[in-house]
Amino acid sequence: MKYTQIRKISKGKKIAIIAGAILVLGLAAGGFFYVQAQQKPATKTTTQAPVNYGSATQDQVTNGATIKSNSATSTTGTPNTSGSDQPLGDASVTITSANQSGGVLTIRTLIAADVSTGTCTLTLEKSGETTITQTAGVQAEASSSTCKGFTVETVGLAKGDWTTTITYQNDTLKGSASQTITIQ
């Protein structure tokens, strides 16, 4: 009978083997999670303000009644020229800037309504001078709109004060704003 001798592995070698196995498993797990993270689309978490489903406050009731009353009884709109029987509603138009530079007058506006259709008309008037008229489309923004802008060459225009009027109109709304601009 022959006996084979079993070699004993030293304690240091056992620790090295176990540490190596743990390192390989850790690297494999890290690689797995990295690949998984790269494959998932990023999700964006947003929080919204909570909605209060309780009873309306007295201010809310009063404001709602005022708005309802104004919209239900308002017939002061501009007469409709669009073919409909309903009068046009009022649109608040503001001239936000009128700047002169290099022989050019640039005029920008704000329409306090979220609209994407209609026409803006610029009229520049001065007594004894030819009236200047331009039209532009409308550009909708987040909660308001704007005329796409007006650019007027000032070369050849008489110096002094001109009455500038911007009128906006679509099928349901009409509004205008006027301002005196000094041509230099």
C-alpha cells in the first residue's frame, strides 16, 4: 500500500487565495452594476406642489365671481370685422422697446394673451409727413405673445416726434398701444 503525502497549504497562501477570489468577485460585481447603470435611461424626478382640494378661500370665491361677472357681461369689445356675430375681445398690447441705432428704429411689443395667430400693424404718423405702415406676424411665448418685431429705416424721416401705434388683431381679439417716439 502506497500512501501519498498530502501537502499542506500555508496559512499565508490561503489568505492570499481567498483575498484574490474576493477581489475578482468584487470587480465582476462592480462591472455588472456599471453596465446596468449605463443601459438604463436617466429618469428625472420632479416634485410638484401639492394640490389643495379643500374648499375655496373667500378671496378665491370673490375673484372668481368678479372674473365671471366681467366676462359674462362684457360687450365692450371692438366691433368684429372677421365675419362672426360676436364682438372681438380686448387684447392688452404694450410697446416694450423703441430703440434707434445706425439709422434704424427697432420696435418690440408684448401681447398679454397666449395667441399664435393674427396680425400686428405698426403705424408711424407725424403731421405733414407720409404715414409709415408695416405689418408683422405673431410669436407665441409661454404665457403671452409678441409681434415678430418692426424695423424702420430712419434715413429720410423728418426729425422730431412721431406717434407710434401698434395694433394687434386676430379672429377673436383686438388691441392697440400708442407712444410718442422722437426720431433723431
